Amino acid sequence: MELPEPLELPEPLVLHTPRLTLRPYTSGDLAAVHRFASDPRLTEFVEWGPNTLQDSRDFLAACLAEEATVPRTAYTFALTLKEGGPPFGSAGLTLDPAVLDPENPGSTAPDGPSRTAETGYVIAAEHWNRGYATEAAAAVVHFGFTVLGLDRISATCRPGNLASARVLEKTGMVLRRRLPAHKLIRGAWEDSLLYSMARPALR
Ligand SMILES: CC(C)(COP(=O)(O)OP(=O)(O)OC[C@H]1O[C@@H](n2cnc3c(N)ncnc32)[C@H](O)[C@@H]1OP(=O)(O)O)[C@@H](O)C(=O)NCCC(=O)NCCS
């Protein structure tokens, strides 16, 4: 089987959708990140937050460190409107360690280890229900399959997070199973729904 070419990331690493720009975080994004990440409406179904200012600083520092890590283990994009302005959300991919395994350079062989990643996203509450998460998730998934050469992308959401489940369905993810007591969220073990999709046949 022919293996994909070695990974060459576009520089700067920016993704474009009809209405959004997905770009790397910069150190100047602290106020914007803290504005949405400290909002309890946004953190109801996730294991972090609502952020203190130090939490937001730590998040941004982790994003900047991730951008400098070779090879990359994760990609977290800041979401802005196409016309500019501060970030009002994030979308990204966290790579499964097997992706970084030099013995596993992109095989899609049925008996080989698959190259997988998990996706996630958040959108500031004042921008909900305008299709932004779906647009961002679709761009990140496309990036994962076409640029990173992933075989499969997964995501989890809490069963009560109907908006997130809908975003995953609209992105083409399929519900696989329920994971009992999967995430510790503010002291309680919560179930998750596991979604995933395989790399579509690409032309
Ligand atoms: C989940 C989240 C990212 C969705 O962002 P968004 O930009 O509003 O998503 P979209 O507009 O692309 O799509 C939302 C869909 O959910 C639907 N929806 C929203 N609230 C809903 C609810 N309570 N019940 C059922 N469907 C709901 C919308 O109608 C829309 O579907 P439609 O296009 O078929 O009408 C956003 O709510 C968020 O950031 N939540 C907090 C963080 C989070 O939960 N992240 C995901 C972790 S798993």
C-alpha cells in the first residue's frame, strides 16, 4: 500500500470556512478567551471551568506550548469571524498517541493500527445556534482527514448536551455507544455519548 506523503502543515496554520477563520491562539487572546471560558453557561457539560483568570492564562499557555511542540500532539484553533475581531470560541483535535508512532505512518490497512484523534469545540453563548460550531467542526474534521491523514475522528458529549450531539450529527459523526461514568464533572461522574466517523473516500 502506498503511504501518504510526510506531513507538511500550511504556514501559518489557518483554516477558512464561509463565515469563520480558525487560527492559532496568540498571547494577546487572554481577555477574549476569559470572556467566554468564565461563562457558566458554556461550561455546564464540560469538565473544566468556569475559568478563573489563571485557568484562562493556563489554557492559553498550553495552546502556545502545543503550537511549538514537534511533533504536534494537539491542534486548538481560535475561532473568529471572517471579517476579524476577537476569538469567540475554540475547536480542535487531540491526537491519539498511535498517530505519533513512527511505525504507524498512515496505514489504513484493516489489520493495522488506525490513526485517530478526538475533536472538541466551544462557542461563546451569545453566538449559539447560528451554525458556527458545525462550520468549525466540519473544517477541523476535514483538516484531520486531508492534512493529518487520520483514519478516524471521535468525539464525546454528555447525553444532556443536545446542542453538541446535534453538531456532531450534522458533522457526519455516528453515535457508537454510551460510556458510563466517563467524565468527572464538578464532583459527579457523568456518562458520555461516543461519536465517531471514519475517513471518507477522498478524491
Ligand atoms: C455545543 C455548542 C458548541 C454548539 O454551538 P453552536 O454554534 O450553537 O452550534 P450550531 O449552531 O452549529 O448547532 C446547534 C444545533 O443544536 C440545536 N440545539 C441547540 N440547543 C438545543 C437543545 N436544547 N435541544 C435540541 N437541539 C438543540 C440547534 O437547533 C442546532 O441544530 P439545527 O441546526 O438542526 O437547528 C455550544 O452550545 C457550546 O459551546 N456549548 C458549551 C460547550 C460545549 O458543550 N461544547 C461541547 C462539549 S461536548
